[in-house]
Amino acid sequence: MEENKKSIKFGVLGAGRGMSIMDFCKNSGEAQLAAVCDSDPVCLESAREKYGDDVEYFMDFDEFIKCDVDIVVLANYANAHAPFAIKALNMGKNVLSELLPVQTMKEAVELVEAAEKSAGRYFYGENCCFMKAPRTMAKMFREGKMGEFQYGEGEYMHNCEKDWHRHCHSDPNHWRNTMSAFYYCTHSLGPLIHIAGRRPVSVTGFEAPFNKKMLRMGAKAGPFGVEMVTLDNGAIIKSLHGVGPVKYSLWFSAQGEMGVMESGRNITGEGVSKLYVDIDSAEGADDSAIRELDTSDEYDEIAKEYGHDGADFYMLHNICEALKGNPDAEVIELYEALDMFLPGMFAYFSVLEGNKPLEIPDLRNKEERVKYRNDTRCTDPAVAGDMLIPSYSKGNPDIPDEVYEKLKAKLDAFYKENR
């Protein structure tokens, strides 16, 4: 494809998860891959072989962000995005943070303040918002076809056991093995926050008990968590997500004053490319009928070549449009990113306090930041210090060494087969 003279220059941290972003730069004509950074020389060399010598390659992030790039993409470990985002914002760079934005309230305060001072913009990569059904649901609410948002449900139940040895490198201290059941919450909750267009104000959390699947995986948390979230208009969201369910489920439902919309369910083989709606007339008469909505648009053929049901394309295309000055580009910026994430963080705090309802702070307000400026509560010992909380609310389970030895054997076999 002929290079677009107005293409956006991307610098990508993380040559593994960042591959879909790098492929977008290579194939879309909207962006240019200018630089790649990774601490693993093997990953870096693989990127060089695929993307060529016209790209700059780095192992040091501080050198990497000095490059001439329009946006820095953070596709590194999900618990380590905030420090890199803050560094890039302090240099005036635009930032795209893959999941997740922060892991402590201290990081959240520092990230907000860096973004407010920066000449750069912060974008959040919650790609589930741009899958066909949730993307269309958000459009319907914005056009006023559903009335005021009243209730929603989201599920991201990802049975990760099959590939957990690769996800965590058989390391008992990997962030995925030490995170709580609530940490990876924005795939289920994020699209509903985006659809509703409202701010979460309170949450109650519930955690499923530790089970044999999580033991086999070497993961120290409950298999899934539930958040019951109240929005600023009184509407309610139920968010269900986890890495240790029996089966996979990705599904969304939203109710407005005039009707209800639901995506297809993976268990039926339909998935989130399907969307069904039942809407009353404007006068409130119950004359509706359930029908399937067309979720396609002019980018369908292009988007299907990209990951996550085409969602990666829409997310990146919209960010490019925003950076080119399009005020109507649909993007997720910092405050909305925190609205997607903080309910999960505070849902776990709720569980630790006996399922007590907790208020969700609004860091748009400077006075609310004071309380959390030094709050390092999280499950990561390297960050939490003396505020360390357990990965599982009843105390971290004792996982025998042989569990990780078995996972290491599976990992070694995988590498041997895929050399």
C-alpha cells in the first residue's frame, strides 16, 4: 500500500503484544512504524526480521522515547504501564496505553497530573469497545435511540488454562499469577462505561472461591470476580470477568428507557459480531419486535484483517484520526480509562472489607487526589511496599513447587515444537 504522507509515526514498547499495532502500521497506510523497544533481544530481533531496518530498535526505554514519533504505544506487562506513560507524557509525547492504565491509586494520581500538564494526549486501548456489537450499541445510545441508560451487563470470562504456561512463563511471581480476580476488569466493564457515557460512583465486589483450575494454573486469585457498579445517573452495571471460568464467554447487554440490546453469545457460536435489539416506540407503546441489527460499516473489509474481531483496526484508526485533528474520532482518553478500571480496583477493596459498598473516586477533582496520593495498595510486592494486599481475599493459597515444574515442562515442550 502506498505510504500516506500524513501517516502517524508510532513507537511501540513490547514486541509481543505490540505486534498487532506494528502490523497496523505496516499494512493500513494510516501509520508508520518508526521505533520498537523491548527488553528481550530475541523479541527485538524477531521484530527486526519482520519489519525491516528502516525501523529503529531499542532495549532502553529512555533512549526509545527520544525518537521522532507521534505516539508511544505501551504494550508491555499490564501492571507496568503507568510509569512508562508518565515518562512519555512528561516529554510531551502522545501515549496509547494497552491494558491496564495503573495498578495503584498513587499511580493514578501521578498519571492524571502528568497528562494534565503534558502537550501530549493519553489514549486507552480497550479494544472490546470497538467490537461490532458494543460499537453499534454505543452509537445507538449516542443517537438517542435507546433513551437514558438504565442497566447493563458485561462478561469477559476467559478460560486461560490451556495457554497459561505461555502467558506466565511458568513464573510464580508473574503479574498474571499475582493479580487479583478483579484486576483485568476493563474488557467486561469498559464497553458498558463507554456505551452509557456515565461516570461510576460506587461499587460492591464479589469474588468466586479459589478452585482446582487456578491451582493447576499456579494463579493465586479467585477464578473470577463480579462488580455491581452504580453510575452517576443511578443506573447499574453488572460486570463479570476472570481467567479461571469453566468456559469462555464474551457478551454484552444494555437497557435504556426505550428498549434493550444484546450481543450474541459465544456459547451459541454467534459472538459479539451479532446484535439484537427490542425497542419501544417513542411514545412508550409496546409495539416492538426483536430484530437483528446490521453492525457492518464502510471499514468492514479492512478491519477483518486485524485482531479481536476487527476491533484493533477501529481503535487504531480512530486514534490516527484524532491525532490528525478529527474532533469526531471515537477514542478513549484518560478519565474514561480510569472510569473503566477503578471500579474493578475498588470492587476488590470491597471484597476485602466484607463486600462493603465503596465510593469510586473521581480524579478529575483535584481535592479527591489528596487522599490517594501515597496509596500503593496492590498485589505487586515490588510496588505495594507495606500496603501489600493478598491476591486472594482469604489469603494467598499455598501452591506447591511441582505445579510450576509441570508448567515449565509444558513451556519447554512448546518452545521445542515451535523453534
